[in-house]
Amino acid sequence: MIRYVLAALLAAALVGLAGAALDAGASETTERQLEMAIADVESAAVELDDEELSPAGHPDPQRVVELSIPTESLTTVGVSHLEIEPVADADASVVRYTLSDGTTGRLLVERRIVYREPTGDRSTEIGGAGTRRLRLVLLADEDGEPVVVADPPDADRRR
């Protein structure tokens, strides 16, 4: 009888330790997945910035990036907030995120990415979990300098 009680206690302790380990690793797993998604955005922005601006009447250079935003699961936590904020007077952006467990983080992207308007300075907010698409387009600002502009593809635009 004592063996059964000890076996049950040992099993309960192992399940508790496994749950704690999963909880601790879930934030780290989500952060790694976000870092990979943001690296894809940065890579596409760098590729675009290496191209030339298109003459009037020609299609603008663009890249469509599919981001995998983690959902709440046993091994990952959800993402509450994710945005790409252009840095003023620099060719860089800061990605800020908040996870559903309260973890926050920042990553630097080595290209300035603005939302919708090449002359604007708005942040790009990426909402929702799962696969999200982000179109990056190379446009000219008011001085004729190339700027990477984030624009959701037509299917993602609200009508």
C-alpha cells in the first residue's frame, strides 16, 4: 500500500515539475519564434533598400513577408502586442512586443519601416496570431529618398 502512495506522490511531483518547465519555456519559445519572424522582415527590408526606385508609371519594388505569430498553446504564450516603430532621424526601426504573460521585448531592425505613407512616421501594428502577411514597398519620401513602407496586401485591408 505504501508503494502505491509513494508512486502516486512521485507521479504528481513529476507532472508538477513538467508543467513548471513548460511554463518557463513557453515565453522563451515564443520570443525565439518572434525573433525569426522579425529577421524575415528585416531581410526583406534590406533587400528592398538595395533596389532602385521605380520610375513613374512602373510597379514599385516590393516583398511580401509571411509572419508566423505564435498562438497560445501548451509550449508557447500568445502575443498581446507587436509593432514596428521607425526611429526618428535614423535608418532603423524598433520592434516592440508584449506577450500574454506580461513579458516585453525590443528588437532592432536595421532599416526604417513606416506605415502606409513614405512621408509619415507611423508605427506598423501587426495584430492577431497565426500567419500574417506584410507587404513592404520601396517608395520615395518628400526628398526623393527611398523609404521602406509597410502596407497590408489587398486581401488584408479593411474595406
